[in-house]
Amino acid sequence: KKLEKGLYDYYVSPYRRSFARAQRDEDDLFMMLVFAESMGLPNPASYYTLELLPLVYDRFHDWHKSMGMERSPLDHIGCC
């Protein structure tokens, strides 16, 4: 078990930062797609992303802060 963990850390550690950055980029894109219609961007999949809105409302404040927006860019979502 320890050998397996050691090998995993040995091979993954050089790429850990790249993996974290790729994950953040994917999360940002996902949030943008879900909130695109609210921001005035046409979204052909808005019917499907509408179902996801309740799931991502909790993460919205952290997302818009990480994007450099001091206040919520959406008028109907007041989180700050």
C-alpha cells in the first residue's frame, strides 16, 4: 500500500499544478455555461443548464470573486 502511494506521488507530483489549473479552467467554463443565459449570452443548451442552476448557486460567490468581479454580475443574484 505504501509502495503504491509512493509511486503515485512520484509520478503525479510534477503534474499536480497542471492538473489543478486544468480543473479550475473546466470549473470556470462550466459556471460560465450554466450562467451564460443570465449574462446575456446566447446558450443553445439553456434548457439543460437550467436544471443545474440550483446546484451551482452555492459556488457562485466564490466563482465571481475568482473571476475578479467585486460584485455579482447578475442583477437577480445578490450574493455580496
